[in-house]
Amino acid sequence: MSELDIKNEVNRCFNCMNKPCLKGCPLNNDIASITKLMKNNKMKEAYNLLSETTVLPSICGRICPCEKQCKLNCTRKYKSEAIDIGSIESYLGDIAIKENWELSSFSNDLSNKKIAVIGSGPAGLTCATFLRRNGADVTIYEKKEHLGGLLRYGIPEFRLERNILDEAIRHICDTGIHVITKYDLDNQIETLKNEYDAIFLSFGSNVPKKMNVDGEDLPWVFDGNELLENGISFDCTGKIVYICGGGNVALDTARTIKRYGASKVTILYRREEERMPAEKKEVSSAKREKIDFRFNTNLLKIHELDGKRKIECAKTCEVGLGVQNIQNSNFELDADFVIMAIGSKPDENLIRKLNLETDKNGFVKVDENNCTSDEKIFAGGNLVGAKATVAWAARSGRDAAMSIVKKLK
């Protein structure tokens, strides 16, 4: 959006007293008050207010499912169209980075405390920044070469440009956060506990879930998360590719595969289109890029016969809250590659070594203060089963930071 477009969007805001958009935002960004300041050309004050609740405006404003969150509650939609809140947020974030506006300090409550943050996705970056703004000496430990977690290794560049991500992370680290990359947490937790006053775990859920269908382990079947993280490891030029799943990972994988030259890319989803968890704008983008969809379709089997790769599927119908296959609806399709994108779970082996309690789904168990079964260790984001959006992960990190501040000050 141009500066003029942003100004027009800001001017369309009713600045509602009851602030329904704030209630719809996982981070509770006070958009009504922010746009009021922007109307009076108080841009830095507007950014300062925004940064009280988020440190990732340039990112969240671009990739958040606003139509399901803040825009869904926008009063303006009853008169015309909802305010483009995401564009306003990213605009402010971009200005702050360009003008090098510092993230303000909150307190010196933790000025004599050292805290380690393990993982640098949205939860880790947010937690680290809020701790630093409360005076703590914070070090982020990241297993990869660069910071960003799923923002860098899970979201394709066509959705989040790397220069924007790099600048947002630089802006955060300029608060005085220390960074150690290429770090292996394995067998290091006791060392960290001895060195730091508290530890925040946010290394995510990166072990692929299985459908447990025949043929899932064939060499031409891949996991969507792993492909997004590590890059496409096979030549898909002119190939037929099927992707199983209905979330953003499935769509990101499909659009990435298409860019690598696949002749036909189809997403298989077992429910109706309206039930897809993926963002509507991403579904629309995928359709514009000629990605095919087969809704109410369940993958049953992956196999190879006489050198021909095939998948077997069945049509489905929804019964109550569940889905069941329609009898005698099975059919086969030719396939060169299959991508599984049905979600991920935490690394059970690593969590076991950390000696932390987990819930029935394998996520790290935390109390109302984001504390694990070890009183010195806190956790958040996908590792604890937080809602799978960047804003909810960031909220998890912010909440944990406030819990750590309360405990240590």
C-alpha cells in the first residue's frame, strides 16, 4: 500500500470506544488509539503504543490472517469494507525500522538477571525482546545459522521477503540481545540452568505427523515442513504432485512446488473448502497460480505398481464433527510425488532429555504462568501447543516474558 492508501485507511477508522478489533487481535494491539494518533500525524507515538504489545509489526501485518482476527471484528465492515489493519501495522513497523526508532524500555526490574531463550521463532523473539526491555541480560540460542525460526524456515519468501525479516530481527537485536547460532541443545540443559536465572524454550514442533497410510514411507513421499525448511530435494519439473493437508503449510508447499516447475499440483483436503484452516487470501493466491484442489477427498494409500506411482483416495462426507469415507467411492490417481502436510509435533526424544512433563499430545505442559514442570524453565509457542499463527506464538512469548519478570523481579 502507498502512503496515501494508508492515510485513507487510517481516516476510515471509526476509532471505536469499545475497540472490537483489539479484542479480535491475539496480541490485543490497540488499533483504534493507534490510528487516532496517526490521524494527528503522531507516527512515532503511534508506533510506541503499538510496540507495547508487539515487536513484530512488519511481519504480523503482512502474514497474519487478519480476516479471521482483527478485521473480522472491525465495525467499519457494516458500512463498507473492514479497515486494512494489517497494512497499517506493517506500515508503522517499516517506518520504525527505516527511521531506527528504538524499542522503548519498560523497567529495570531484571537488571541483575540472565535469561536464555532457546529458539528464535516469533515466540522466542518476542519473549527475548520483552525481557530485554525489562532490563534482563538475554541470550538467544538458535540451532540454525540465522534467526527467525519458522518465519525464515517455514514461510516461503514469496509470502515474507527475507530482507524484511532480516531488518525486523536486526531492530529487535539492537535492543542489546546476545545471539548464539548453530547451537545444539542436546545434553546442555543443566549447563544452561547453572548459568541462567531462567530459561524460555521455544524451539517449536518440527517432527512430522503421520497419517499411517500404506506407502507413506516410500522414497517419493515427502513432508511439507521439511521441504519448506530445507528446500526442494528432488526435480519436480513437469511432474504431477499431490499435497495432503488443508493448512498454510500445504498451500505454501503447493505454491513452492509450482514455482519449481511442476506441471500439475493438487491439494487433497478431506473436508469442504469452507473448513480449511488455511487463510482465505492464501487459498485465493493458490487458485490464481493454478493450484488444483480436491475437497472432500481422503488419501487412503500410496503405492507403486509396474513402475507407475499411484495414490488411492475416497470421497468423504462430514458426520457431526467428524469425517467419514463414502462407501464405494474409492478412486486412483497417477502421481510422481506426494507431499504430506498434516502438521507436526514436538521432538519427544529431546523433551525426554529435558525431563519435562508433557500432555497427552506430546506438547510440553505449562501452568497458567507458562512455567514447565521445572520451575526454572518456561515454554511457549508451538512447543506447548499454542494456536498455530505467528501472532498467537508471539502472544505466548510475551505472556511468558511477563511471567518471568513477575517471578524474578
